[in-house]
Amino acid sequence: MNLALFDLDYTLLAGDSDHAWGEFLVREGLIEAADYKRRNDAFWAQYKAGILDIEEYLAFALSFIAGKSVEDMAPLHARYIEEAVKPMIRPNALELVRRHDADLTCIVTATNEFLTAPARELFEVDHLIACQVEVLDGRYTGRSTGVPSMGKGKITRVEQWLGGRGQSLAAFDKVYFYSDSLNDLPLLEAVSHPVAVNPDAVLREHARTQGWPILDLIA
């Protein structure tokens, strides 16, 4: 049996769902636009440069939902998915996932699970690993929990998930990981079949040097 792991933003999606959430909140007039947009753009630039402090970013990204109930946030979240996320889904990304219908599949993303929970159904994958969001008494606390699924943390979270299933990376005939980002080099280098998808400049050059396949799904 094979295992296929997929990054989400700029890999399966033609955009970044985390950054899109900030843009969505600004468009809706739900936050002070200038300061939030400035900070959101600054964090995005840090991520692209491979220097993002994920804990600091999660505190920022989850600040809007802190103290709000899961029930009250559901309608706004559903509208965000319809207006901001679904338009970023491309047919060739869906086809990429379909190639692995016979394999165990999982999206492994550094974006928080509040935003990405629908991704599993949208792409019809088996599982989702995302940065975990704390909920107490039906309300979001604005805090993250567990190991953030970014950088080496993606390896940790995948190993924890597989361990809970009584499996390991070594148990599979082939392990694929599809990603666009230099931030995912640790997991890309840990699997048997790394694939660079819509890669940033650093990952593209690394993939060429290593002889990894390169897929460009975003026109």
C-alpha cells in the first residue's frame, strides 16, 4: 500500500487559505483593515522567506475567533469557504488527488484546522493534519494546541498520526509528498517520492538538483 501526503496552500489550492481569511475579514469590515492587512502581509512574507515564527503567527491568525462560539462562527466560516476557498480549487489539483484513489491519503498543512477542516471533503482525501485549535465549552480560546504542523513539525504530526494507526512511514511501499514550499523540505526529504508542485524558487532549484519531479498546476 502507498501513502500520499499533500500540502494544501499553493499546492492543491491556487492560493493561500490562511492569507485569504485575513483578506476576507478585511473585505467584510470585521477588523481594522489597515493594521490587520499590514501584519497579515508581513507574516505572509516571512512564510515565503522561510522565517515564520509559527506560534506567533497562530496567535495572530486565531485572534479573531478567540472567545467566539463554534456555533456563531459557523455561518461566517461557511461563507468564507464558498467565496474565498472554493474559487482556488483547480481541476488539475483534483485530478492529482484522484491519481491516488487506491492509496491512503492525507492533507498535511500548516494552516489551522478552523480554516482547513472542509479541505478533506473538498478534495475527497482520507485525512487532514493541520495546526490544532483549542475549543473549551464550545468556544474558541484563540490558542493552538499540540505540535504545529509546519517544517519539522509536519514530520512529527505525520508520525503521531500513523503511530495512532499502528503504522509508520516505513510500512508503506511508496510515500509521496506534494508541496510548493521551501518550508516543507524536512518532510519532502523524509519520504520516498517527493514532488515539488508550483514550487517557490528555492524549492524549484532544490528539486532540480535532487532530480525530483516538478508539477506546475497553476497557470
